[in-house]
Amino acid sequence: MNSPSLYCSFYLDLDDIANKIKHSGARTVGLQFPEGLKRSAFFIAGELEKRTSVNIIISGNPCYGACDVDMELMRSVDVLFHFGHSELVKGLDNVIYIETPARTNIKNVLAKAIAELGSGTIGLVTTVQHVHRIDDIKAFIRSKGISYVVGTGDSRIKYPGQILGCNFSAADIPCDQYLYIGSGTFHPLGIAIATKRKVLCADPMTTSIEWVDPDKILRTRCGIIAKCHRADTYGILISTKIGQNRAALAQRMAVLAEKYEKKYIMISLDNITPDALMQFKMNAFVNTACPRIAIDNAGMFSAPVLTPVEFEIALGHKDWNEYVFDEIRD
Amino acid sequence: MNSPSLYCSFYLDLDDIANKIKHSGARTVGLQFPEGLKRSAFFIAGELEKRTSVNIIISGNPCYGACDVDMELMRSVDVLFHFGHSELVKGLDNVIYIETPARTNIKNVLAKAIAELGSGTIGLVTTVQHVHRIDDIKAFIRSKGISYVVGTGDSRIKYPGQILGCNFSAADIPCDQYLYIGSGTFHPLGIAIATKRKVLCADPMTTSIEWVDPDKILRTRCGIIAKCHRADTYGILISTKIGQNRAALAQRMAVLAEKYEKKYIMISLDNITPDALMQFKMNAFVNTACPRIAIDNAGMFSAPVLTPVEFEIALGHKDWNEYVFDEIRD
């Protein structure tokens, strides 16, 4: 069992969760973890059972974000703890979000980043894993005499400077370049494409820094859009996940399809997988669910999967220079 | 589009469905198909749209049986048509089951089967694809002067002689041997193991006949049970699918785990996949959902997945000679 070591790489106050359980009077408790934390599920459940006497049920379904609350499990337990994400979906009475901030020393990677960044105001953006360090990050940058700006984002964003894979609203700020503190390149690519400004990625886990290069992903998306040149039959995908449902947008896509004389069906899904889409034998798909699906898994689908704006470009309804990453904003 | 030809291989009265839609006054209609019929989804939706003016949304989630009604889609449409299965889950007001009987000439395969079967009373069993032919089958066998018996099954069974992958109650009949009319060997294997009687499979699709041999599957299951010799940590799986939820059985398995000093966690899932289970790093799993999962996909899981009775055998709570296929009965 490597769970305790994994568990030590982030902050998690099990006594506090146990107190929340006791305070709630719950008899049956659900736990939902993102993929990377599922290995710790057995350890965390065991520790909570030691401290309380409740029945624990763990969600086994894939979990891709705060948008993806296990509603079936929520309905069958008194309290559902959703780990690893900050609150996104409001008004779920018996869901408690447990953020799991990363334990990292960010000073080294910040020093590297500052040396690399040119002059001008920096826009600071980061993910939920590191957003609790935003004051430390600001203090460090201030101590170097560099000016910065932090955005608050829209109502789906909980913390200043926080960005989601589907929401870069906290990057709508006046700055000359961005510093992204976090792992992966998806978030900073979206910002670079949307703002046409340079984004430096600083990963506190690996302490590596890297300027993002949106050209490669734009070429890939251009190729995927071009593949739809002769597509006549489209599947318009609607998610049933509570934080990913954009039924009105799907309806707008259907109206567009009719306008441009494309045939379509509306397909409602929980998890959008290559297997699930393959069954339908459509020429192409338009995805109104999580914006990352089409981008991250582009090579795995048997037919092109477009974001809504890419569908508009494929139809000729929008121009290529209007290209942006799809976002779910309020 | 090969949908029309696929559609021609079974009976489907689209005018009748269109009338049901008009009669219902529905404005939004959901369609749910098993995997093999999803290729016809585009064709069927188009034909229904020609005949009505409703908005159609198709379920893109995997669908494994009448136990697997898309509840999220059901909640978001006025009427949900569930294709390919007979009614199993009662009390869903806006779900209409559309059976899709196979178009086959069964006389040839029946003649082959009769020649192969020995003397004695035949127990007749079949699947929902062919159960509408049960009177033809009976007439044919009667014409050969052979005696037969047909069971009615429990309340999960709609038609005399019908068996499901999770319910062989219609085989609880006094007979010397069984004649199974249908495809695949899962259903007849369960009957052979449960009754210790011979089962002849007659497949109307391929017109092949074959005696089932339960030895191989029993050896496989024995091997999987043996792998649990040192298993200390178990994941007990509970399905959220409406017709597969056996929470009380899962609770009994938890009590047994405690009695035999095994550690366990309860895991709630929609689709039970090798990927989903792998994340949890358990030594083994006990599956209280669809009985077929552990059997059909045995080689794909990273840890042994036991049926409840197999878990009892692994613990030493039951003896190997009490082995049966798991069933979901009333």
C-alpha cells in the first residue's frame, strides 16, 4: 500500500473531515476522488472509519473535476466528500468539497521563472493545487521589484488567480505576459491562444520552466477542422455531468447544423469515450461537454471531435482567426 | 450508412412508435439502444423525425440490458424509448420498452437440434430476441412427437421460456435436457452449471448447434478463486444501474469480510471497467452488479473479480460443490 506516501504529498486534515462527519450526524458517507487520489481511497477510508463509526462508500466512477460530482452516490449517502477540487457547482446541500493543496517548495521554480521573464507586468495564474500559495507567490515577485496582476475570474472561479481547464476568466487581466504555476500545458495553451500573449509555465512538481508554444496545437486543430470538409452527419454531444451540461449551446449547434444543411443527432452522454462515439458511425462530432475532451484525446477518436467554435469554423460560420479554446463560463 | 440493412434484420414498427409519440404528447423524446443497435440510431431517429415533430436525444452511454435504463436521459425527456429488451424495471412512468425480435427462419436449426437431442423431456429456453417464436418452436417440437416443458420464471421474466444473462429462473423446470435457442454460450453455461443437466445450444443466426461444456469455465473460475488465497483487501462493488443494484447483498458481503478478517471498501459504480478498478489497488474485488461482468471480462481485470458466491468459496464460507452462476432474482 503506497497510499500513505501519496497522501503525504498534499495537505489533508483527516481529523477535520472526521469532525465534519460527526458534526453532520451522517450515518452513510460517500467519498469521491479524482483519478490520482483513488490509490489513497483505501487508506483514507480506513483512517476515517477509525475516527468515526459511519459506513463509507467510495465512488468508483471516473472523476474529472468539480464539474463531475457523482450524483447517484450523492443521492444514496448522507454526506458526499468530493476531494481534490474547489467548489464549482453551487447548491448541492450534502456535498462537501475537500481541497488537497500540494506540498511543494515553490521558491526554486519561481526564481528560475523570474530570471526568464522579461520586463513588464506579469499576470499570475495557477491551479487549485497551488492557489493557496498565491500570497507567497505575490510576495516573492514583489520582493524582486516586479509588478504583477491577479484576476478574480467569473462566478465559477473560487480563488483569485485560479484557472480551470474549462475556464480562463481569471486571465482576463491587463498584463504583458503570464506566469502559470502548475503542471501540464493545457491551461496555459488556452490562455496563449485566447490572449495572443506569451505564457511561461513553472511547474512546482518538477521545478521545470517552459514557454508554451500554441502553434503545434493550432496546426492539429486546423487539421481536424479540415477533415470535416465533407462531413454531412454530425453527432452533437451533450453531457449529463452536472457541471458540464450546456444544453442551450447544443441547441444552438443544432440550429447552425440545420442552417448549413448538415444532418445531425443529439447524443446525451456521461463519459465521452472513443468507444462510445464509434458505435454511432457519424462523420464527425460536436462536443458541448468538457472542452478538454476534444483536445486531450484528439488522436483516439475514430471521427473528428470538434469544439463548438471549431464547428462554426468548419461550417464557414466563423473565420479561423476567431479561433479560441472552448470554455465553460457563466 | 448501413443502418437500413441492420434495421431489416429485426422487427421494428416505426409507425407504431411514431403513433406512441404523438399519443403521448411528448415534445422531447429519448432513444436508448443496446450497443449492436446504436449504428441504426441515426436512421431510426431520422425516420421518427419525419413522422413527428419532436426533438430527439439519443443516449450515448453503454447499454447492457433492460437493467440499464439511462436514468439521466429519462429525467430530461418526456418519453424514453428503450430498445432491444423486454421490460424488467417496473414503475418507470415515462419509459417505453421496444422489443426488437429477430427476423430468422428457425426451422432449419430446430431440425438439426431435434436430430441431436436424445430421448426425454426437453426444457425450452430462449432469449428476448427469439422468445416471440416460442409457440412456433413448441409446435415444431410437438410435431416430432417429443415432449417439452416451458418455465414461466420469476417476476423479472416477462415471457414463458425467456432467460436473461442474470436470471435463469425459467429453467427451474422438470426436464431431462435443455434446448437453448439463441446466440452465445453464457446463458446455457449458467443453466448447465446450476442444473447439472445437458444443454444444447441452437443458434438461429448461424444455424449451428453445440452442446455446452461447463468444464472450461469452471476451471477458469476455480483458478480465479484460488488467486484470492492471500487477498486481504477487497473492493465490494455496488452498481448504481437501476436493475443491477444489490445494496443488501453488498452489505452481506461486507459482514462476511469482517467475519473472516478481511479488509474491504465499498465502491459504488456505474460502468465496471478494468480501468476503473485498477485505480484502487485492491487485492481482489467482489462484484454485486451484473453477474456477467466477472465472467465475460475475466482476463481483462488486473485483480480477481469474484461473484458473491465465489467470494464465499474463497473465504471457505461455502464449499466448491455449491458453485453456481450468480443470478439476480426476485
